Amino acid sequence: MPAKEYLKNKIKSIPKTTGIYQFFDQNDNIIYIGKAKNLNRRVSSYFTANAGSKKTELLSKNIRNIKYLVVDTEADALLLESSLIKKYQPKYNIQLKDDKTYPWICIKNEAFPRVFKTRRIVKDGSKYFGPYPNIKTADTLLSLFQELYPLRSCNLDLSKKSVKKKKYKVCLEYHIGNCKGGCESLQTEDEYQSYVADIENIIKGNIKSVVGKLTKKMFDDAKALKFEEAQIIKDNILSLKKYQSKSTIVSPKIHNVDVVTVYNEKTFAYVNYLVVKNGAIIHGYTFEVKKKLDETSSRIIEFVLPQLRSRFNSESNEILISENLTVDFKGLKFIKPKRGEKKALVDLSLRNTKFYLLDKKRQLKNKTKEKKSELLLNEVKNDLKLSVVPFHIECFDNSNLQGSSPVAACVVFKNGRPSKKDYRHFNIKTVIGPDDFLSMEEVVYRRYKRMIENGEPLPNLIIIDGGKGQLNSSLSALQRLNIDKELNIISIAKRLEEIFFPNDPLPLYLDKRSKSLKLIQHIRNEAHRFGISHHRNKRIKSFIKSELDQIKGIGNKTKESLFIEFKNIDAIKSANLQTLTSLIGNSKGNLIYKYFSKEKE
């Protein structure tokens, strides 16, 4: 029987009741799962002339078989649909783009329960709270619990039977006050369970009840003259209140509600889910949903809500939403607020979806930049015939003015971008007079000698600003360190932008439009800029020293004030007495004015 005729007959037999339907392809794989109030009408709609979008038409063309299940209510259908989609992950259903395993806080089902974080849920009767959007949130809570309560950290079996046998001895944790020694019956299980009950309340957001309980105990201890115990409880109350103050307080009027909102785009939707208890947000979770058939925002909420409530163990009966729903969930009240504090809460949730989207776009942009950088560096590798991609490049430049104040600069580029924290200046120490070749040899030797001693990774490419002479001097420094065979080194001469290689008399000329040449020029120019700025500062310091240091009573702060105001020494010399005294005072102003007046004479 032809597929069309078979499906036509199949649809006629589908009842007009509530349930879920499954579409299968020619390989008998489930390609779509849906729910409907009227199964017959909904399934028939896929085979009409106006089936919907192009994606829906494509789905319809691939259907080879249909199965269905009847349920009592639309809410039951939604839950069953959600469960089956999660199990089979059909091709055309929306998917929660969430491949992360989020951390949970586990209260172990055992005597003297341990409290710890985990990413794996084991169905052994233990209690799991979460998931938390990041490890930091879970760690913050665990740190608070450790500060408030002496919880055990060992994994011993502390059942009554084991403890009675006296199998264990107290460890260091007991002696430093982090545990009360339940392993030797030094603490009752009832006392320990009271800690666990408080921890559960804190996790659930019921901090007020825990503070009330602790406050009562503090006053009882104070009346019984147990002042040390009362002080410890007081410190615990302050820690709890400090933690509570860091929570996002919404409103004391809003008690237990869930908030779910959607920001819908063409191929993806972004969902934010908030759990609010006792006026504070205790859970916030934003994620991406991949759309398959142009699903509406309300349809997405209907799909994700059962999973979110199950994941976060939500007990709220009131749900604040950004879209009106078509499904009634038994026992739940849905509100789409128009004003007031609840509307502000929905707006906050929507803002989170938009921030999440902006962050995704920013990450994508950064990835694109990284990809472009990698392509460019591969081009450099090919153009220069290097053995490795130069992800780490360093460039050297010398600066001096008629032999005075000789300095050098080293700039570092990582992944094609400047790494300014790794830039270095060098004052020439061993070379007397203006010798560019020996100066270059000195700084290259000093740079890589230190890097080798510190165990730092060496660059993939070294660029020398200069010609064949500077390159040979730099190569000599590398040979002295026995690393000349490990490193790629070139020099670039400015006039014709010739690129020289070691032991090769002929230069390489890259196309002036070449991206490789432009990057090398950019790195060379950055080294020149960085070197010139250092050289200029050094000359200014030297000049200040030779002129103003001759005047007794003029210190560094005064010199700094003068140069900020006058910019150079000639302007200071030309300043009149009134201007000087108004800036640095009568005494110092007169000293400088008289000194430079004598010079003029």
C-alpha cells in the first residue's frame, strides 16, 4: 500500500481525544513527538495543503507511520510528551541545548549524613538540592555550612551497630573543632540531624526560621551563663544574615513563586527560570532551546516547565509567565502580571534571557576573532616557511639619540594580538657608545637567558628590527645560549621591507598587500613605539637631573609639579617670578628664578 494512502487510513482511526502522537520515518525512527487536545484534528493538520512553515512541510514529507497514546488530561499529555522527547530526542522536536552536568548539593542517606557537592545523582534515598548554575554557588553554600556547623567529612559507616563496636577513633578534624566525634559517640545523632535540618532550610531559602531558632538558643545559653556558646551562635547568626544580604532580594511580599520567561529568535529561544522563596531568588537558570518547527514562546514554556520544576524540586503553586499558555497544569496558577512587583520580577527574568543572548554573541565574536588570528598565523607560517605556527612572537628594537641614553624594547604578541603585560624595556649595560649590533646582542641574550632560567616557554618566532647586521648579532646571542636551532628568527629592514633569514644572503620580499607582511610591520612598529616612549622618558629624567638637580632645596615632587605645568625645561627657565612662586611657593620659586637668572647673565 502506498505511504500516502496508508497514512490517510491511519489518521481516520485516530480518536478525537487528548493524548500524544509519534511520527516515524522510513527507518522506523521517531522523528517527532507532539501532544494534542484533539489527536485526530492535530495529526490531520500536518497533511493539509497549508501545513505551516517549510520545516513543517519537510517533516510531513518524511512521515511513514503514526502512533499515539491516549491520556486523561492535557497536562498529563504535556508531561508524557516531555518525558518521551527527553528519552528519544526526535529530530524535529525542540531541544534544550544544555550538555553541561551542573553541580548539586547532596545530603547523603546515612547515619550522620555527609553534605557535599556532586554532579552525579544516585537513587539511594539521598536528598539532592540544585542544580546550581555554577560550581562557585555550590561552594559558597558548602563554605557557609562548614562555618556554621561541625559536619563530618569522612566516609565512615557511622551506623549505631558500627559505632557500638568501637571500630573508629576521632581524627584531626575533631581535634581542630571541625567535627564533634560521632564516630566515638561523643555526639548524638539527634544533635547532628538538627544541623542537617537547618541546612535543608537554608538551601530552601527558609533562612528566617533558622535565624529565629538560633536566636532563641543564644538567649537560652546567655541566661544559663554559657557566654562562649552564646557568642559562637551569635557569630553564626551574623554569618547567616551576611549570606542572606548577598541573595537577590525581590520583595518580602512575594513568597513562593516560580518565574519562567522566553526571548524568542528565529532558530533559538532563550529561557530564564527563577525560583523565589521568602522574598529572595534562591535559584536562577538561563539556557538555550533549539527550535525545529517555529515553536511559539508559549509552546516552549509548556515544554520546558515540567522539566524545570522537576529539576529544581519546585513546590510553588504560583507561576509568573511572560506568555499566556494554552495548557492547564493541575494545581498550578499562572499569572502574566501587568504592573507592580510581580511585573518587575518578570522583567528581571526577561533581562536575564537578553543578557544571556548578548553573552553568547560576544563569545561567538571572540571565537571568530580567534579563528581569524589562527588563519593569519598559518599564513605567516607558510610565507616564512616556518616549522610551527607562530602563536608566540617577540620583537626587539633599539633606540638612542646621537648615542645618548641607549635603550631597547621587546614586545610580545600571542595569538596575533599584543600581550602588553609581557612587554619589557632594557637599559643597555655592557655596551659603551652607539653600537646598535652589540646592543641588540646584549638584550636578546639577557631576555632569553632569564626565560630559560625561569622555565618560561620560548617564542615560536623572533623578529629583529633591522638588517643583516642586527640579525647576525641576535643569532650570536642565541648561539651562546645553545638555542639557535630551536627558535625561528628573522629581521625586517625598513626601507624596502626586506626580510632576512639566518645564513641566507638574499632577503625575502613579501607582497606589499600580504597579510603576513602587515602583521610583521605592525609588530615591528609596536616595538618601535614602545622603545621610543621609554627612551623619551629616560632622556627627560636625565635632562631633569642635569638641570634642576643642581639647585639645592628642589626635590622630586617640586620637579614633577614644574614639568606637569611647564612641560619642558625651556618654559621653566622663561617663567617669571610671580608664576613660579604661585605654583611652588615663595622660597622654592625664588631659588629657581635666581638660579636661571644667573645663567642668563
